[in-house]
Amino acid sequence: MRYRKRKDRSDLNTLIQEAIKLVEAGETEKGLKALSKAETQLHDEDKAIAAQLYYEWGNAEKALTLISDLHDLYPEESELTNFYAELLIDIDEEEKALEVLETISPEDPSYAESLLLMADLYQMQGLFEVSEQKLLQAKAMLKDEPVIDFALGELYFTQGAYAKAVPYYEETAKERNEIGGVNVHQRLAESLSAAGEFEEALSWYEKAAAEHTEPNTIFGYGFTAYQAGMLKTAIKQLSDLKGLDPSYSSLYMPLAKSFEAEGMYEDALKTAKEGITYDEYNKELFLYAGKMALKLGNEDEGKKLLQEALALDPGYVEALHTLLAVYHKEESFEEIIDLIQEVRGYGEEDPKYNWYLASAYTGLEQYAEAKKSFEAAYLHYQEDRDFLYEYAHFLLEEGLQKEALPLLKQVLSMDGTNEELEETILRIEDEFLR
């Protein structure tokens, strides 16, 4: 949350300028050594600049040594105090940093910056309400400061309060495109998307993508377009991302579903299978590819992909039901029984297994086993019209008309008018209940 402004360096000490030139030329180590040698010759104001350079170049400990001494010499210099606290935060001296910040008076011009730092500290400690209070206090002092708006947006964003984050990011975006290395337009787009405002999010994603071609931004753009039903935009962005970084595995499912929604089933299947090559443990991709293969009439490929999904997760209910439905359609009764026995061996259970087993045992003419399975399934499906009809038909075939009768009556109560069913019920009643 800290966004320190760089000091004006138009009139710097020559020794500092030499160190900066070395670092900018890529010779960071030489630059740091040059700056270290220059320390003894620097005035206090230049030492503060040197400390800031150390901080920017990744040496917070060295910066802290200089600023600590300067803070002892000039405790009334609140900008130094804030920088000192910032460095303490960076080395995880949070309690000491808070003590230092509390020495700054509310009347001090730098007090708003100290509130930002305190908010950062409290957020790090998980005290979000206290952090929010500090930021709102800073906002009341500096109403038009984009850094404060951004900090509030970030606080709400990290908490998942996306709708609350939106207005603060919108205020920030009026002044700044980027703060602390974060693209403000992307954050705003992400917040709007997460809040369900997909169409509004798209315009901000477009700006963010134009400013910075980065995989996460393009994915967010494409995925949000998919959620908004703007399928051609989704296909364009996610396909571009695939070309930029094909290993970005999250892109494949929404891209495949976008193709499917456009009726491009071959492309959907191809995309899902491409995704599997980069994410071989993604059971959802195997399931989706299996369903798409079945939709295209590729039964063998579909079954193989569903089996792969189950190899990853034997208890994957949706994949199990899909494969069982395929076996049932094919009248592959032995495969149904084998599959259910296998998953039960893993400790997996589902009420519909008994229904599938009842159908399979009936198909294999193993009627005793079928009756047991129907009875077990009835506990869960006694309100299901299709199950009751199948169970009743089985009982009639077995000559168990009395057992079938209450089931047939229940089906009739669900069907309303069904002359054939009514005749069957009357025949059974005439035959067995006279």
C-alpha cells in the first residue's frame, strides 16, 4: 500500500549522480559501492536521498541505517519519520514502526501519509476495520489524493468487497493509470467483473490491455466477455492469449465453452484437448472434452476421456453419471456393474447407483439382484415418475402384480390421464382384489 514519491533529483550531489548512472547502466553492484563510498562526504539532506536510493535498489537495511541516524538528529522532520517507519515495516519491525508513526501530530502536513502507513500496518495484521478507519481519516484530510482512493480500493478488493472498491478505483482512474506497479484500469475491471458488472468491466479491460499486454489482463478480458455473452470477443481475446502463452491453462475451458456456444463443436473439443496437454490433472477438462466428443458422435473417444476423468478422481459424480448414462444407452450392462463396483471399492456411494444396477441386472436377466437394487433405489426415488414406472414394469414382468399396483397408482397420480395405465390398474384390481 506504500507509494513513496521520488524526490526531485535535478540538482544532486555529483557522487550520487555517478552512482545513479552506474545503476541505470545495469551495473548495480558498482553503483551501490560508489554510493557507499560517497556516504562520508554527503550532507544530511544528501544522505536522505542516498537512503532513498538504497531503498529503491533493494537494500532496505542500508537505507535504514542512514535514516535511523537522521531521524535521531531531526525527530521533528515528519517526512523522515514516515520514511523511517516505512523501512521498519519492510524489515518486519511492525510494532516499532507503529510507535514511530504515532509521534507525528495530526496537525503535521505529513500526517495523512502516516495514516496511510498505519493503515498498511493494520491491514498486514488483519485488522481491516482499523485500517479502513485510518484510510477514511486520510481521505477526509486529502479528498482528491488518488493514492488514498487507490489504497481504499485495494483494501476492499483484498477483502472481496468488490462493489465497495469500484468507486475508489474509478476516482483513482481519473488521475492515474498505474500506482505502485498496479494497473488501475485492470483493478477496476476485475472489481466490476467480480461484482457481476461484466459489460461495464469490458471497457476497462480494453483500456488495461491496450496499456499493458499481460496474460492476466487478457485472460480477465476474455473471461469477462464470455460471462457477458460476448462470445466473439471472448474467442478473440482468449485465442490471442493462447498464442501469447499457451501454457496459461485457465484459458482453455472458457475458450472451449465459447466455441460451443457459437456452435463450433469441433473447435470446442480441440481446445479442451489442447488444454489437457498443459493441465493433465484437470478432471473438469477431461469431463468437458468427453461430453463434447459424445455430442459429436465420437462415442469411443468420449468414453475414454470420461474414464480419464475418473482415473483422476474415482468419486467424480458428474463424470460417473455421464459414463453410466452412455453405458446404459449402449446396453453395456456388464460395464455398468463393473464401474459401480469399482467406485464403491473406493468408498464412493450415490443413490442412483442402485437404479443403474437395477436396470443392468434386469438387462442381464439376473432378476433377484435386480429386485434387490430396485428396492434399495426406491428409498431415494419413490417420488420419481420414471423410476416408479420402470420398477413397476419390472415387477409386472416378474408376475408381482400386487407389488406393482401401488407403484402404478402413484405413477397415474403424477401422469393425470393415462388410459393404458388406468386399464392395467383396473385389470390387476379385478384379478387380485375381488
